[in-house]
Amino acid sequence: MRITATLMSTVACLAAYPALAQEQTSPVTTNAAVDGQTSTAADQASPTAELGAGDIVVTATRRAERLADVPISINAVNQESLQNSGATDIRGVAQLAPSLSVSSTGSEANASARIRGIGTVGDNPGLESSVVTFIDGVYRSRTGSGLNDIGEIERVEVLRGPQGTLSGRNSSAGAINIYTKAPSFDFGGYGEATYGNYNNVRVAGALTGPIVKDLLAFRVDGVYAKRDGFYRDVINNTDFNDRNRYFVRGQLLLEPSSNFSVRLIGDYTRRDEKCCGAVYVDLREKIDPTPGTPGDFAINPAGNRIVQVMQSLGAVFPSAGDPYNRRIAQTSGRAYSNVTKDYGGSAQVDWNFGGAALTSITAYREYKSFGAGDFDYGNLDLVYRADDGNAFRRFRTFTQELRLNGEAFGDRLNWLIGGFYSNEKLRVSDNLRFGTDYGRFAACRVVASANPTAALRNPAAPGCLSTGFIAPGVTARQAVGASFGQAAGTILGALDRLSTISDLGARRDIYDQKSESYAFFTHNVLKITDRLSLTGGLRWTKEMKDLNASFTNDNTVCAQQLTNLAPLLANPQLASTVAGILTLSCTGNSSSTLNGKSISDKFNNDEFTGTAVLSWKPVDRLMTYASYSRGFKAGGYNLDRSDLGLAYLPQTTLAPNAAALRFDPETVNAYEVGLKYSSRQFTFNLAGFRSDFTNFQLNTFNGTNFIVQNLGSCKDGLNGADKDNSAATGRCTGDVGTGVRSQGVEIEAGFYPARQVAITMGYTLADTKVRRNIVGSASGEPLDPALFLLPGAQMPLAPRNVITTSASWTPDIGSNGMSALFYIDQRTSSDYNTGSDNFPEKKQDGFTVVNARVGLRGRDDLWAVEVFAQNLLNQDYQQVAFNAPFQGAGSQAQVQAFGTAGGFATANQVFSSYLAEPRTYGVTVRTRF
């Protein structure tokens, strides 16, 4: 209500002073975004609508320009293409943009976008995205906001490479600019309704027109979507990954003159969905068949001992052998509760003074996403977040951007200067708890890891040790205890305590992070000749972050275990077993020794970044360019207490250190050459790129904890220590340089042989690899052993080859204005790994996704009926595979690389996966007026 009142008051005040904007003539663009919409609409409505895609008007440079005249690598997708493809959020845009990929994992609120194989992975809110998202010029704190259904979109621009000299928020890998339809002074609107399989219902519409003729216009958009889920829970007889959301946006556009405008936007989104389920994809145990001979592995014919332990406790695996049956089993009473609210308002003021134009964008947004649910992804109650209001993440973000641009020296210099301020308050509240089956499972896991013989185990007995005789006169308890000598009583007692853990852990852990950022930037284009231009941009950014965290935890078992077992860590014969029991008792540093403790830390980063571009048009239709850019992403905090230190060391929770949660800033040096050709019937873009990332921020879930490390390459060489199985080796004492390099080629082509035919093609070759001699921080700390496969390998979630194509034909039917629509598109991706650790169990084979739409339309789109299919061929593929929490340890790759001698005689980690959507189809009816 306060936002609405503020926006309405602003309209009233500005309408009372139309004299502020005198009628003036100037070549300077004022509201570039709205001008871009006007220009595009005019092109499409004019007799020259046959022009190719190169004549889409974009505002990537904060000036309304033809796409073919912009000397940067950019995808622009217009409203018609988005509608034909069925895209309602940024995930759908990737179907048409080969260098862009989008995935979501534990919640759709936590989406990850990548450009050229580079992005920020995972559900950790402490990491900002390497690919930033703007909606109507307003920075959105995390990519997940782009997965909202945001109504009718004018166009989407995907800018590839570092950004920062043209707009508010800087980024290291790229930006996604989403422009929604602005209000019009002509009355009009649209309405559409869709019904499809999975009981998919989507209703959307908009109304726009004048409030005061030629002075004040309005627009209201609304969307309602509801759909059944893609997963079936066989335990609770319900579905998961459903859709239940609505969205509303209201806009006012005030234009007292052609040189002055104010655009006010307020929007609200609510989602109440059960997301996200995951299936089991690999339940096998791998063993070392030939100890001493590296490189081989075998599947244990006796089965996976972890799976057997779980089955003895009542676990079922409905997706075993066929994960794409989409059958899951969730703990009764632990259903997901993912209510997400995203709302805010913005005011954009554009004022043309005649020789210069001022743009001001002021915005405030709130985003809150709850995250209760079953987080072991099985029907055993191992770990969960209760639906008590204490599991959420909330962003409150205020941003202010100012830009002044103009022309000088007879239009030879097009200059822009600007400033940006951001104040973000992030609160993460967490109540992650061990479930009622956890203690018995953990104790049985320890016993099974020591000896897989099932007769030793009894989940109902203390320590999971059978009380029966396994040999004449010998009980399981005696047999296991014999291997521990004089410490048998202490260790068996610890096993007993471990088995008692039930419904213990965090009740309300609070992480409050305040981030302040301000920056000054300039972007200038000098026309050396009519065909040769030099662009120079510079930015200075200062980031300040302040963390305060407090913990409420009732896991007293961990505290007891630390007291009794810690002295045994000094015994080399017992250290491994003791550390294992302690880690399972205190996983994620869940301990009552943290209860009531608070930690705090703060830091600041500042950095100069910039760009230089030389562009040349040897002929009118062809432009060539070469560029250099430097990008920056601030450091931050891993908002997860598991990163405070090793869980089996008492000092980790007795004296927690907030600085242990800190990670370093990420920088990139990017180089690019390209050309753009545009004619009426053909467009062609070619770009070659190379980006070197230093201190690349990588987030990994290892089945127990979230790990955040900064990938850099030690210039002195590590002699293979970054690929071994030790956390103690691989430290760099010299300089740390580029950790990740993305290089390759992008090709885009459009064919327009007739007014009613359009064919587009795109290809991206992205050789995005981790360098060798990798360390985990700017100071040279060793790479986490779980990441030993990364050095020299293709980056996770980074297919080397992606091909996209689309074709549309809209033939006239008769002479009464009717037309047909025939549309198809496809995206083909080569193999890639979906896990940050590159474990082979997480590999995704190459695949192709096809969308299609066929319809009839009346004159001037007064009515339309369309049938559609997305993922037409019902292609099975996964978004992200991961280590199922607590359910085993070790990968096939560790058995192959290290084997028995390296502590990996077996690997019994169970793997789960978030699957992509199956085939959906339906019918849409639409009207425009």
C-alpha cells in the first residue's frame, strides 16, 4: 500500500508541473526502453515489415539502436518469438538463445542462469549470480525472479560477456534484460486462456489505454496458472512439482511532452507450490576389483550396503531402474511448502534537456521464499525443514540508478555517465533438523561401512548392533568392539548415542547480511569516421557486506560426542572411525554448543572495470568489431554453518569464526571479435570470444555440506596435488591466476525469403574449462578433495556444443485477413555434467528438445486458436544430479582414481536428480483488440 501511494503521489506531482519538460528537439534518446517498443511496433506494422531480424530495435547500450548496429554479442528475442515458443519466463528464452541455459534445483526460487557455460550454481543465497537479471531496467537480486510468469513481454535481450559500464549492476558473465509491454495512449488489450495435459490451466490478459488523452496512460497485466505436478509420491498419494501462481502488474505512463516521461510500475507475484521433488538415479555400489591397479571399477554384486540399511528401516525406491517414471517417496507429514512472494515498485523518469537526456530509475523490492519440506528426498525421515515459518530467505532491496547521456562535437561523440546505489538486506532463516530415523540410519551406516554383513546390524538395537550371536559365543557388539582395543567401550558408547539422534538440530538459525554497493560508470562512443567508431567505458564499484548470524540448536548428542571422542582423534588407528562418528553426529556443525552463540563479520571490495570496442563498417550492411572487457563480482558469505569448519573438531562450534564463511571476489578479462551482416532476406552474426576468470566462485553440495571455493590457478605448479585425495596438499605459495577459461565461437543466422516465412539458426561452441594447478582461494588454499576431477575438465553444466533452430510460416488464408501459423523450434545440446564435482554418476548425455505450435488467426489477431506441444518428443533429461543427503559416500571416479590404497575400496553414495519437464501439450485461445 505504501508503494502504491508513493507512486500515485509522484504522478500527481509531476502532472502538476508539465512546464518542467519544454518541447525541444534533440537526437538524444530519452526513454530508450519505450522508444525501442515504439520503433519495433512501427517496423512490424509498416509495409517494410519484411525486414530481417537484424532490424529489431534493442536498448542494450541504453540507446534505441538496430540490433545489427550494436557492436556487442547479444541475443534479442521479440514478443512474437516468445509467444510461438511458449516461453513465459527466462527458462523458455534458452530454447532460442544457444549461449544461455537456465536450471532450477531445490526450489524454482533458486534458478541458475549461465552464459557461455559460466554461471552461479546451487541454492546458496549468499552467492550473487554471475548473470544478472533486469526487468524494465530494475536489477533483480537473484535469477529466480526471472522464473516468475511476468505477463506480456516486449522483448528479451541476452547480453553475453561482462557488463557494468552501461547500467546499474555489474556482472561477470552477462546480463538478461527483460522489457515488458509499456502503457499505450491507444485503448487496447488482449486475453488468452490455455488448457493442457496435467490439468494445466493458464489465463492471462492485459488492458491499456488513456486516462488523460495524450498525457496519462495506464496498463494492467494479470496471469493465473495452475497445473498438476510431474512427480507422483507413492507414499502420500499426491503429486509434486505442481504450479499454482498468480501475477498482477499495474503501470502508469505520464508524458506531459515528447521530452519528458514518467513510467511507474508496481507488481505482485505469489506462488504456492510443492517443489522440488527428486528421483533416485543411481543406487549401485562401486568396488575396486583389483587393488593396486588404478583406473578400473566394478559393481558390487552383493548390492549397495547403504540401500540395504535404508530398506531395513522401511525405505522404498520407486524410481529404481527407471527414474523417468517420475515416481518418488516422501516422508509422511514432511510435504514441501514453497510459498513465494515477490513484489515491488519502480519509477523511471526520462527528461530530455535538448543537448542531453537524464534517466532516473528508483526501485524497491521485497522477495520472500519459504522452504519447508523433506530434504533427504526419500520416505525415511532423515533430514527436514519444518513448516513452522522458520525456513525462509527474504530480500529487501532498494536501488537507485541515474544516467545522463548526450552528444557532442557535431554528433561525433555519444557520451553517457551514470551512478548506481544498491542497499540490500538479506535474511536467511533455517531450521534444518535431523529426522526421526536419522540416528538409527547413521549408526547402521557406520556398522555397514566397517563390515557389510547384514547379521551385524539391528536398527532397533542401540548402536544398530545385533544382540544375537554371529559366531559361537560372539555377539555383533563384541565382534565390532574387538577391533577398537581398549577404546571399545568409548566407541561403542558413541555408536549408541549416535543411534538416539531423533528430531534434533536447528530451530531457528538466522543469517542477516546487509550489502551496500555504489558505483560510477561512463560509456562513450566516438565516431572517428562515418564507418569507424571507438567505444570506451569505465566503472568503479565499491561493495560492502556485513554479516550477523545467530544459532538456536538442540542437538545435545553432538556436544556429548565431542566431549567423549575428541581425545581419540590423536590415535592414528582410530582417527578415521572417530571422525566418521563425530561427523555423522554433528553434520553441518549442527550442535547445541552453537546454541545462543552469535557471530559477525564485515568486509568491502572495490574494483575498476571497463570496456573498449573498435567497430568498423566496411559497407553499409556489414559491421565488424573487436572488444576487451573486464568484469567483477563481489565476494560474499556462504550462509551455511557447515562451512564454519570441520564438524568433528570441537573448536569449530565452541569458538565459531564468521570469517570462515567468507569467499573472495570474482574477476574476468574478456576478449571478443565479431561481425554482423544484415539485409532484408538474410542476417548473419559471428563472434569469437575468450574470457579468463580469476577466483571463480563455485558452490558445491557434497552430500553433507555446501562448499564454496574460489577457483584459481597456481602459477608455480602443484605437481598433481590438486587432483589427489588429500585436503592437506596442494597449497599455492606463489601467485594465483586464471582458474576458469571460456572460449569459443557463436554463430547466428536468419533467413527471411518471404514476408510470411522466418527461419533462424544458432550455434555456440563453448570450450569452458577449469585450468590446471587449481586452488580454492585467492590466498592459495588447497582445492577441496571432492573437486579433484575439475582441474583440466569442462566446467559443470556447460555443454560444449549447442544448436538452436526455429522456423515459422504464417500463410494468408483467403482474402479476409485470416492466416495460419506453423511453428517449430529445437535446441540440441551435447553431453555435459550436471554436478559441480563432475562425478560420472551426474553426467547428462546429449539431447534435443523440440517445441511446436499450429494455429489459425483472424484479421488483426482479433481471435486466434492454437494447439501446441513443448518437449514434443518427450525427451528425458535431467537438470541437476546430486549426492542424496547423508546416503553414502564416494563416487565411481574415486574408486577408479584412488582405489583401496587411497581409502576408496568401495563407493556407495546414492545419487538423486531433479528432472526436466516431460512433454506438455494443449490448446490456447486468444483475442487482441
